[in-house]
Amino acid sequence: MQDKKYAFVSGSTKGIGKAIGLKLLNDNYHVIFNYSNSEVGAKLLKDELDNDFKGQYEIIKADLSQLEKVDEIVTRIKEMVPQLDVLVFNTGLTDRAPFGTIEADNWMRVFNANLNVPFFLMQGLTPHMAVNGNLIFMGSMLGNIPHSASIAYGVSKSAIHALVANMVKFLSEDKIRINAIAPGFVDTDWQKEKPDWLREKIKGKVALKRFAHEDEVAGLCQHIIQNQYLTGQVIQMDGGYCYE
């Protein structure tokens, strides 16, 4: 019988994170899901998972935009599972304030959630990772293309891509692989809130003329985990987007 495997997915009670968590559950991982404030979302996820995966998952509340909470979260995760085989950083924040009006606190909150907290969680949890483990960061197409409406979002996602490349040499000795997915426009709640005219305008700039499905991003995450020769890569999944 195959040894049990364990995963932690941040920002995972809905959207891409939830889709990734479900893939992992179906691949027989024990999954720790995470949310920061949506009690309703966490309850709905629990009700859904208890039908088929009772005893195979945990859901923890933790605000991953707060640097001061890192040590506490690391300790909680280490107490919950004997090791980690997969660690997915999916939490993301944005700030749409235009240049000239951006406030330092909001800038730092975006960087803490998107980059700083994931880095220090990675640093704290890497010693708890199994040999041949996987670290996967959720970057963004907008970290590669200077077209983000949010400067803090675009720059922090660019920094994630650079972090992945820089971390390869520090993790390779333990055979831990690290990669990032850089999605384009995915049909999450975030995108569904956009007015119809804007959604159609975006689709017009995508070769496939549609948004990605959450499950398609999760499928790429699954492929990265299964492909033993992928490390240090930022895989852009944008449907053929042209920002011009």
C-alpha cells in the first residue's frame, strides 16, 4: 500500500485553491485547506467534503497577509501532519489604487500576502517536507506582462516568478522541486464580478476566446506534481493572450 501523502493549500475554500485541493484529495492526499475570513465558504466546503472525504482533510483559519502569524501557522501545520509532500501557495491580494494614491500599508499588505508570508512559510515548512516534495506558487500572467491594473499585484507576482528561479539551488539537495503557475484570466468569482462588457473585451484579447476554468489550472498543478523533471519553471497558462 502506498504511503500516505500530505498537502497544504493556502486560500483554498473556493476558486483555484479549492480546485487544487479537490484534485489532491482525489489523488489520495490528506489535504489541509485554508481560509482567512469566510466562515460561510469554509462551512460550505466542509459540508461538501464530508460526503466523500471525511477524515482525509482539515480546514484551518489563518490570515496569510500577517507576517507576525507565520511562526504560529508553521507550528500548527507541523502538529497536524507528520510531513508535507505538497505545498501550494495560492493566496493572493490586490490593490487597485492608481499610481500617485497608493498607500504604504496597502502596498505592504499585498506584498505580505502574495510574497512575504509565503516565503517565510516556505522557509519554516521546508524542513518538514518529504524528499521529492513539491512547492508550487501561484504567480500570474500579469507578473510577466506589464499590464496589471494593480501595480502592487503585478510587481509582487513578478517577484514570485524570480523567487521560484532563485530557490532551485537551495532546494535541490533535498530533491524538493519548486515551480510556479502564471494563469491568465480564470473564471473565478473575482472575474465573474466584472461587468459583461469588460469580460467580453478580455475574451476578445484571448486566442481561445474564453476565460480558463479553475479545474484547468488545478490540472496543470497536478501535472507539475506528477512530472518529476519539472523544477524552477514559471508556466504561463493564458489561452493565447495578447494585451494589445
